[in-house]
Amino acid sequence: MTGHKRVFISCDIEGITGVIGRDQSGPTGKDYERARAAMTADANAAIEGALAAGAGLVVVSDGHGSMQNLILEQLNPAAEAVLGSPKPLTQMEGISSEFDVALFVGYHARMGSPGVLSHTISGSVVANVWVNGILVGETGINAVLAGRFGVPVGLVTGDQCVCAEARELLGKIETAEVKQAITRYSARCLHPDRSHALIRAAAHAAVEGCGGLRPFTVGTPVTFRLQFKDTGMTDSAVRVPRSVRVDPLTLEITDEDAARAFIGMRAMIGLAQA
């Protein structure tokens, strides 16, 4: 690799080309293996665009479920992959100040949005998340983590709902709409050849223009406010050190370091799930 730009890619599965249901999003689903291959192919399209724009280092972090979805032997060999779970920064594990830009591939809209398979971190536990008063989904949360290391977000791919969410929050970034959500479990999908061409071109533009992007920051300290789906979850999660109960369904955690605040929030979710 002869390029000099350093690109971090965070990859989820719900916003991947052709993914519309639960049979595709977990290892017990009958179409999961197809979804894994589709996830790897969308990631490859982003990698190809990044390399064509001058990337010399591309790191892809698998950010869905067990975080062992990407098929390593099918991934572009120019890229490196961060696989497995648990990872302290989950979807953003591997991010650091060495990167010039972050690309979010296969993302989905936040809980409460009409997007395909919309949720925020854990659909069974989390109702809403705010960071310093801003209602966010995983796009916003991970943009804050990238910003903590001084890295801007240049691209989001997925359905039209997450792309609109990203543009509203992050401003003028590249997006690639690979499907149009109809309901939470249905969409009008592009053929993979067409979606890969869109992703490749958008990734190229994002990496080529990354010098004009600014990291997404919310100031310090950073407070994550987490609203659960029932009070029993709050009762379990409040055991995390430094957590503060706001109301029967809602907790907050604050830290000068956005990454530490995020890890605390994830600990809350883990206790609530347990």
C-alpha cells in the first residue's frame, strides 16, 4: 500500500445491502450466512473506495452482535480487521488519533425511528440515549467516540433513515442509501452491484475530502443519559459506579473522557440485560 491516509471503518449488519429481518442478523437465523457475506462485501466496497482515494492503512472493526460476522478470508487483504467480543469500545474498538477519517458501514437508525431494524445498542433494553442533551443513535454515539480521538466521520451507509439522521447530526458528510425502509422489517433494496458502486464512490469522496471535515464534539464533561424500557433494568444498572438516577427509567453517567463515560454506559446496559 502506497497511500498515506489512515481510515477506520466501523461495520454493523442491519444497514447492509439486502438485510431486512431478524433471520439475517444473528447466527441462528436461516439467512445469517448470506448476511455475513453481504456485510463483508459492503465493507469491501468501502475499503476499495478508501484505497482508491489514497488510504495506506484501513482497519475495519466488526460491530454487530458477537462481532465475529465479517468473513476474514473474503475481506480485502489490504485491510486489517478487529474481531471478537467483548471489546471496550465495541463498534469503535481500534479507533485512535492515528486515523484521518472514520467510515460507518451498514448502520441503522436509532430506536423509535421508522428505519429497518432500528434500535440503539440493545433493542431489548434501551429506549433512548442522549449525549450532553442530544438524542442519538449508534451513529451519534460512535461519532462522539471518534471525536474524542480527533477523528471526523466521513461516511454513513444504510437506509434512508439512518442517512438522514447522520446528515442532521453531523452536517455535510457522504452517505450511501442502499435501501429505502418501508417498515421496520421491509425495504426496497438495491442490487448489490449498484449499492457497492454507491458505497465505493461515497467512501472515495469521504477519504479524498477528509481534510475538510471536523470531528463531532459535544464539549466536556460528557454525560450519557440512558432511558431503559422498564424500571427493573434501571434498578440493576444503577449499580455501576458514578451512575445517577434521573427518574425511574433513566440513569446518567458523566466523565471528562467520552470513552470512559461510554464504557460506563455499556456496563449499565450489560447489567440491565443480565
